[in-house]
Amino acid sequence: MAAPNAEITTNKQALRDYIISERLEAGVSLKGTEVKSIRDGKINLRDAFARIENGQCLLYGCDIQPYAKASFEQHDPKRIRKLLLHRSEIHKLYGAVQIKGLTLVALRMYWKGSKVKVELGVGKGKNQSDNREDLKKKAHNREMERELVRYQKRGKV
């Protein structure tokens, strides 16, 4: 049994490429062999995103590799999976996605008890200057940490 809220996988590329304005938890409708593969860690969220179609929220691009020990029934690794959300949440997300440039991105997948949950983010794609700003901030913070450590070592000696 997995630990409560145990991390399965994180989509680091989405956090790099999108400015996330809102986060939302959703359940995922899975087959038995998919759950077994997830337990083995054979999952990739790199290109995963969600769309709202016909009043349902669907997850695209989530790659769950086939379970090696399955007997006769295997799942399609890149199949479209239904996300389990309340109707009000679906309407709220549909309204957010209709704004130009916003998309639903799968940020991470984790266990909540015995259930698999996916965290969706309403994000706007970053342009090159946004990425440069992030790199500058990271470099500045890293330099500040170095100076702080150097200052603390000097005071103790």
C-alpha cells in the first residue's frame, strides 16, 4: 500500500514552460493494468494536458506503459483518460480555458489513499523573455545563498 499523498511523478517541463495561475485536483479513471503499471513507475506526464469536450474533462498525452505481467488484456499506453471532476469545476475550467492563451496542463500525479489523483494547472505559456527572467532570478538566489553561507562561516571562525 502506498503512503498517503505519495508522489508518483511530476511534470517538470510544464512548470518550466507555463505560468501556472490556478491548481486543481482531479481523479483519473484507470484500468487495472494501468494502476499496476503506475505502481511500477512506468508513467510519463511530459506531454500531458487536459481538454473539456462534451461536458467531460479528458486527459491527453499521459503515457502509461503496458503492464508486463498482464495475462490477456492490455491497455493502450496513450489512450485518452477521463478525469473525475464535479460539474461546477468543469464549468469553471471551461470558462478559464476559453480565455486566449490558457491551457490545462497535468502538473503531477500522486496517490491519495488508494486512489490516483492528478493535479491540473491552468497555465499560460511562457515566452523566451519570461524564461530569461526565471533564469536570472535563480542565478541571483543561488548567489545570495552562497554569500550567506560564506558570511556565516566567516562569523564562526
